[in-house]
Amino acid sequence: MVLRFAVLSFSLLLLFACKPPAGDCEECEAEANISGKSLFMDQCLSCHGADGKLGNSGAKDLSISKLTPEEIKEVLSEGKGAMPPALELLADPNHMDSVVQFVQSLRK
Ligand code: HEC
């Protein structure tokens, strides 16, 4: 009996662990934001810092940046001054969008 309960709860766990396809529910959007943050921490932290204000290598303070999402995408696609293009983001439009969202979330 105990074993059966354990098996049942385990399969329930598996059921909930399965993720629906990205981009068509609120949970997935929340997830996109999280990955935007982790992508940023991975690729942008060294120059911009976790809050966007670090300013390493002359990086712009992202918390006071006024660029539109399109302009942010352009900077990320082509690079600007000392900032190299974000090639990994170019390869994946979902990643690009979540990082753009995260960059905007750094504004106060
Ligand atoms: C090698 C250091 C470096 C890395 C890594 C880097 N940046 Fe930058 N970033 C810069 C510099 C320098 C500028 C200023 C460019 C200029 O205006 O000449 C800049 C500017 C920007 C701007 C424009 C801000 C404005 O208002 O003009 C955005 C947006 C931005 N970076 C986002 C990012 C994101 C997102 C990442 C990660 C994918 C990233 N950067 C990675 C150095 C870097």
C-alpha cells in the first residue's frame, strides 16, 4: 500500500515536471524571464554587472538606458563600440527576446 502510494506520487511528480511547449502560457512567459536573467548573467555580467550598472570596458549603464526593444536588439545583433555582437542570442530568437525583456527590467 505504501509502495503503491509512493509510485503514484512519483508518477504525478513526473506529470507535473513535463513542460508544455514554450510561448503559449503565463508560466512559460515567467520561465522566459528567468532564462533571460540567466542568459544575461552568463553573457553580459562581465561588462554590465548584475544590475546593469557596472560599466566595465565603458559599458553603458543599462538601468538608465532609454533604448526601445528594437534598438536593444540592434545593439545585441550588431554590437556597438567596445561591445561585441551577442552571437548566441542571434542564433535563438527566444533567447534574444528574453534577454531584451530582462534588459528592460533593469530600469528603475
Ligand atoms: C565586452 C563587454 C560587453 C559585454 C560582454 C556586453 N556589453 Fe553591452 N555594452 C558594452 C559597451 C562598451 C557598450 C557601450 C557601447 C557604445 O555606446 O559605444 C554597451 C552597450 C550596451 C547597450 C546599449 C545601451 C544604451 O543605452 O546605449 C545595451 C542594451 C547592452 N550593451 C546590452 C548588453 C547585453 C544584453 C549583453 C549580453 C548579451 C551585453 N550588453 C554584453 C560592453 C559590453
